[in-house]
Amino acid sequence: MIDLLKVFAGRSNRQFAEEVTEHLGLRLGKLDISTFSNDNISVQIQENVRERDIFVIQSFTEPVSDHIMELFIILDALRSASAKRITAVIPYFSYARSDKKDAPRISITARLIADLLQTAGADRVLTMDLHSDQVHGFFSIPVDHLSAIPTLADHARQTIDLSNAVAVATDAGGGKRAGKFAERLGIPMAIIDKRRISDEKVKHGLVIGEVSGKDAIIFDDEIAAASTIVSTVDTLRKAGARKLYAGATHPVLCGPAMERLKALDLTAIMVANTVEVPESKRIGNLQVLSVAKLFAKAIDRIHTGESIGALFS
């Protein structure tokens, strides 16, 4: 019988892709990706994909523009090779932050990337914990939106004494996300009044909710430069919180993030492996949890036409 399901991967998070295919009982599809001396990217699919159901795994990680362009070229090559259906699997969709026109004469880049994915050849998209849920609506092709909250919450339940714990949203925008995390753990929630001064500077004000004398679990969708975590920790300490933990789906950990995290008194930092975390960034309190099995289940269900929502029921 012809194997109709094939999984390929770009160069952004190869280890994650291999883990996904291992759970599926498959091997990664063969393709050659090279970069010419003029910095142009070349992709050749090295096996038959005609009339196959294809999934391409690629996170939008550093160097982001290279990995996005690489994905576009892979999608176009697969379409030209007569793949029946192509799903772009994007564990971390970084441009989800660019979801609105909050300054004059700027691009709503999340919408642009959504359009370009379809133009390149994607028939559907599979992603996880978008920074802004409204980005889901930017696509005119089907989008399946997974969440790492169950994985992170289950780990927290196993490793943290929750008898005196509270989940903390870093701002009002993250309240819904932190609320789902708190609900899964059966603990109360607090919200920080955050004002962003610039990309690197965040000012925190009041804490809405009770954190004094409690163990606080800061929860967000990603940790990038870690400026939000730094200011949140400072605010919670001033408000009388005891032990502090942090949880986030995407460990982007860019710029001064590692120096900032090392300087913080956090008992544990829980993240998913949607972004590759090299050994040089795996500090003692950083706990990287795998969501590869969840992606494998989602890919299998998309391939067989089953419900994705059932994974979270």
C-alpha cells in the first residue's frame, strides 16, 4: 500500500521534527536545502510526493526571515511536485505579534505572512499558542490551533505544591490564556497592569488579585528578551509573593534573555520545545517539555479526517 502521509522539515528545529515523526512511526522525508554564495536558498524534494498528504515542519525562529523564506520555497517545490495536500506546521509563528496597526504607516505583517503561505502552496496550517488569537482569522485556509497549556499545567501539577498557588497573567491581554492555565490547575488568578514603554522596556503597576504570601506561577505565551518576566517578578516581590515560577509555550530566549533569567530568583521556568533550546541556554531551572507527541497526534488526525478539538476535551 502506498504511504500517503509524508512529513518534511526545514532547518529551524530539526530535533523537534524528528521527534514528531518518531511518534508517527515515520521517517522524515528527504529534501536537500542549500544556500548559494549569493545567499539564495535552493530546495530539492528528493522523493516522490505525487498525490501524497504532506506536512512541513518549520518554526519561525532566528534567523526568522531565512526560515520563513525557506518554508515558502519548500511549499512551492512540493506543490510543483504534485503533492495532493500541503500543511504548513508552524509550532512558533513569531509574526503573530504583528496583528494590528498600532502605529502610522506600518504593515500588519501577520496577515501578510498568512497570505504568502497560501500563495506559496499551503492548503492548511497547524500551529500552537498564537500570541494573538485574532491572527487565526487572517488566514483564508483552514488553521488548526494547538495549545501547550495542558502539557505545562500537568507538569506544574506534578512538580509544584499548588495548595497556596496563584497563576499570574503578565498583562490584561494574557488574562484569557493564564485563566485557562489556572482553571486546569484549579487555582486562582491575578493580572498585572503592564504598560510597554518600548520593545525593551516594560513598566508594571498594580496587581489585580491576591498574591501576598502566595506562590505565584507567571504564565505567558512566550519568553523573548525576558523584559516582561523581569518586571513581573519585581512587581510580585513588591506585592509580597513567596516562591516564583514562570511558564511559557515558546522559549525564544533572544538578546539579553539568558542574562536576565539567570539573575532572577525563579524556582523553575517551564517551556515547551516549539523553539529549539541549545545546550548553552539550558540553565539549571529551565525545564523544556516536549509537545512533539501532541503535534504527531494532530497530524495523524488531520490526515485521517478526525477532530483536533477532541485532543483537548
